[in-house]
Amino acid sequence: MKLQPIIFLVFFGGLLMSCSNSGNKNEEDLSSVDTVIAPESFGVAKESMEELIENVSSPIEIASLLLEEKVPFNKEYIVSTKHVDDLVSDFDCAINLGLLGTDLGYLNLYEKTGSVMSTVSAINDLSDKLKVGQFFDFELLKRLANNSNNLDSLIFTSVSSFNDMDEYLRANSRTNVSALIVSGVWLESTYLATQVYKSKSNKKIAERIGEQKIILNNLVIIIENYSSDPRFAELLVDLKKLQTLYQEVSIVNVDAQPESKVVNGMLVITQTSTSTVNITDELISKIGLEVTALRNKMINVKA
């Protein structure tokens, strides 16, 4: 399953509304050495690595599915922000930026704008620690976010800001930081889905949890590329534990000829291929426990 990159960026429209403009940054600030050290050479070609990162699933899909299935909002699913001040390394900041960004997307989709301030503040702090706050006009994004009529403008401005940040990270050999952010995104979105399924079993949600097998496989390739760094190596071990569980998930693709028809004088082609996801309630429970344990580890919560 290949996600369209624009969907990923639109999700981050919710995330970016929280990032502050950290003021004028001089040349030294923008080129400071990252505490997560990128490897000197890639096991996977750099262009291929960037494509893999772009195609990691967006949690907006799962969050949208929860809303579509009329799953009630639950504030207990949101990461507490109490630990954010203690985060120092780029590794921890990037992972937690992905986690909290996912939560902010969840909050925004459910229109819980009155409950986002601590999450917004935490993301603001993390973006500054990662030296990417300079790419965002916080006051403008805040004004747009406070008016639901400005949603399109908010998304456009946020996506532009994220594109600038992403370009900067890659141009400065910080693709590994992007990899950590999407790892946090994937982890938190899968956590949300498995937590919801515990209280409300649902076929569509079960299928979406099963589909994460494909995305996890891509994520393992991404993180493995940076495993010369001990923290990445440790994360890789944890992801491979989940990958072992996901081996029990089967996804059967049925290819079919696309259908074509003329609509208003235009040829419209519709894809008819389907896929069936086979996953049991017991396996979802096991995946949920492993995802929760990894999430707690990333936010320093003891079981």
C-alpha cells in the first residue's frame, strides 16, 4: 500500500500549526551539528531512502477512519506532555515530535481545539530543540487555526512550512531525523488504532491495523539504514519484534483489469483490484501490547 505524499503533508498541517517562529537564526544556528549522527554512507541509495520516508503511512488515515466509524474521542489516548522538558537528544525529540504530532492531528480531526494547548506547547518546544522552528510563522498559523473558515489556508501554509523544513533536513544530511519523526507518527497512529479496537472491535479498523504490516516493513528498512547509531539499533530491535508478530498477518491481493468509461466526454479509469487482510483479535491484542510497550519506552513511562 503506497500512501500519497501529499496526504502525509496535509496531516502535518495539523502538526505544524503548533510550531513556533523561533526568530532570526544565524548561519551557525542553521548548520549546527545534530546529536543524531547520520552515517557517512547509505546502505540504501539516498534517493530511495527519501522515497521510503515519503511513503510511510500517514496517521490522518487512521484518525479519519476512527471519525468515519463514529468512534468516540478519548483523551486518555493522548501522550502526556510532562516529559517533554526532559528530552535533550535529537533522537528523543524527533520521535516525540512524531508522537505528539499524531495526537494533534487526532485532536484537530475531532475538533478538540480547546484541549490542544499543552500538546501545541510541547511540539513548539520540540521543534525549537530540533532547530526547525525557524521555518514556521507561529502567529499566522495560530490565527488560521482559530478560524475554521481558514482551514484551506492553514493546510496550504502548513504544508509549505513543512516542505521547507523537510528540504532543510535533507539538504543538511538530517534525513535520519525525518526517519525518526515518521517512526513516531507510525507508532502513535498504530497505538490509537489498537487502543480503539480494544473497546470497539471493528472490521475496518482491524484491516487497517493489519495493513500496517506493509508500512512496518518499509520502516524497518529505513531504520536499519541508520543502525550504526546505537539508538537506531535499539529501535530496530523493537521494530523487528513487531515485525515478527506481523508475519502472522496475511494480505491477499487480487488483481483485476481496471474499468474504463466515458463521463462527460472524458475517459475515466477506475482501479478494481482488491486486497483482503486476515488478522485475528488475538494477534491485534499482541500487537497492541508490543506497540504500547515501545510507545511507553519512547516517552519514558514505566509499565
